Amino acid sequence: MSFAGYPPPDHFLGDLGMEAEVTTETTARVRTRVTPQVCSADGGVRIGVLATLVDIVGGAIAARVLRPDWMATADLAVELVGHPVGPWVEARGSVLRRGRTTLVVEALVVAVDEDGADTRVDGAAADPVAWASMTFAVLPAKEDAPTLPQAAELPARWAFSGGALTLPVLDALPVTVLDAAAGRVSVPARPYLHNSFGAVQGGVVALIAEAAGAEALGAATGSDGAGTVVTGLQVAYLALGKVGPIVSSARVLAAGPDGRSGAVVELRDAGAAGRLTTVVNVTAAPVGAVRVPA
């Protein structure tokens, strides 16, 4: 199903097959099944897919907490602290701070079984596989502008139904690599990837940055994008990407073939005079490295 007409049929979120539940007025959870299509070279779920879960869980919470005011996503951060292998991964979000002009949501990402219970290791619940946070700017409601739905109009549970990914997620967008060493990739701003504002959805933005960072850092360390696993994203949303294509560039800050590396990725809307839409700090490690913070 869709919520208030979003996402429409034939949409990226529907193909991810995510399921969402609002558990209290200030908490929610969103999960998706782990398939080869959403995994990176080391078999764990791509951090950009985890960022998409976080983006949706944060939006579900903000819609309730901020009504009737509206909101805009200011930033999103995700850091891997484990190996997300499923069979499902679930983002569990909660309000960290509600201010007059901002709302901050924190999320833990965990691996869960078919029944939604935490997967277990040696009889004990496994540790979280990622930590995340989101900051929303509060946009006060106006008489001549849309407002968030009232509580009675907000479902407690819903699923983003659609098809299923038959291609690796980066191919489904699709991501076209223009210049690996420069971290230049391109993605069309098509309706399949839109948010409810008609711009590229926030989780898709994170996936583009992940792809660009992996290409640049893979080239810098003498491997390739497939041999590099992105372990951290700090995303600053500056403007909507509506026209497209969205084109990236990357500046490598540090690169070591045996350790963690980092880059700054910029995303621009090429069809809107190259307007800067997003700046992302990307950290990565070689495939096979322990995926924990430095």
C-alpha cells in the first residue's frame, strides 16, 4: 500500500519492500528484507539502503511529532558498527530532542528474524549493526500551505508495496560511473526515485553518495568500487534535486589500502545550473575489514 498516495506504483521504495510501524507517538520502526540486490561486496546490506530505512523511520516520527507543522530534512548520519546480514534489517527510531526550530531523531539498526525479533548469537540478542541520527528543520504551518495529517489520518502500520528488485540496487537507480577516480557518477532524477516533493528521495541521495565515495576511494587505494565498503555517511541536505541528472564529485581526504579511508562527496543538479544539493562525508574500508568505527 501507499500512504496518502506516496509512494506511487513503480517506485524505488516499493521495490525495496519496506514495512513500517509507529510504535508510540515518538517511536517507530521500519524494516526491509536482506537480499543479494541490496548488499555490498562483503555480503552486508549497503549503508545507503540503511540510510533509506533511517530516512523513512525519521519521517514517520516527525509526521506525528510536528503536526500540523511541516519539516525539511537538514542532515542524516549513519555509522556501521557491525555486519548487517539479516534475514531482515530494521531501523528503530525515537525522538532525541524536540526544539522550537529543530527535531532530532536517533535510530539503531538491528538484524531481525522473520517474526521481527532480534537475531541471536550464542543465545543472546545480537548487538546493533548501525547507529544513525537525523535532524529536521521545523517549518511552521501556514494557512495557504499544506500541513501534516492529523493523528487520525496517520496509519499505525503500513507497507511500501510494489515489485521487487531484480537488479543490484545501484543498477536499479541506475548509477552510471563517469570517472571513478574523480568520484563522478550520474543518476537521473526520475519519478521512480522521487520523494513527495517531486525531488530525489533522501535515501537515494545517500546511495548516490555511497557509490561515488566507493569509486573514488577504491581508485585511490588501488582497488575498485566493488572492493571498497562504505562504513559511514554524514549527509548535509542543502537543496532539492528536481531536474537532474544528479552528478557527483569527490575529494579524497585519506586513503590507505589496509585501513579506513575518507572523502567528501558533493552532489549537484546538473539540469538546474549545477546547483549544489548535498555534501556528504564518506568513510570506507576494504572488503573483509572489521566494520567498526576507528
